[in-house]
Amino acid sequence: MKKSFYLFLLISFLFFGAMQAIAINSYDKYGSKTGSYQKTNYGYTQYDKYGSKTGSYRKTNSGYNKYDKYGSKTGSFRKTSSGYDEYDKYGSKVGSYKETSNGTVIKYDKYGQRTGSFKKDSMGNITEYDKYGVKRGSYR
């Protein structure tokens, strides 16, 4: 669950242009910090709540590649007309992210089933919800 939590953060903030700051923090549904992202020259570096590097995301012509803390590629995201498709390190599609007309980002699994969503408020903060509409976390 933590992996997808961070992944949702990346998609909603970075891929859809909501992130304007150099750094952004993620929080669980209780308000406890779970990690952070720092903008770099090539993309973004991901850290856990203790400040240890856990991975990175590098911009490509078609989207982003993701890497673990050792620099090994673990997957990729490719831009589509409505959002991004996600692939594992072998190139198999594992999900997709689509932005609606009101700015909400919807996450789907590889079968096209909705698994969660993100909504941005007027202050630019983003709240993550599961497929039932229950809050999972927030980002600011």
C-alpha cells in the first residue's frame, strides 16, 4: 500500500502540473508525514519520512522512468491524450491515470477498474481517496 501511496502522489502532483514548489510532503490519513519529493534537474527524488532516499523519477520524451534507490529501473509512465499509462520494468501495462475536466485525477488498474482518486482544493493541496471515497492521505 505504501508503494501505491507514493506513486499516487507523484502522478497527481508531478505529472499533472500541480506541484509548483521545490519540495512536497506526503501525509497519511491521520496527518503523519510519510515522505517527501525534491525537484531536481532531471525529475524528482523520493525520500521516506526519515529523509532517506527511496527512489527517483526521470523525465523522458514520452513521460517518466522510475528507479529504485540503487538506480535500477523499476517502471515507467507514458503520456496519453487524457493522462498517463503506467508500465512495470518489463513493459507490461499495470494501470493508468486520467484527469477529468474538473481537475480530479482518477487511478485505474490494468483492467480499467477505478481504484482511487485525487482532488485538489483552492489552496493547491491534494487529498487522496480510495475507490469508495474514503480519505487515504494528503499532499502539501
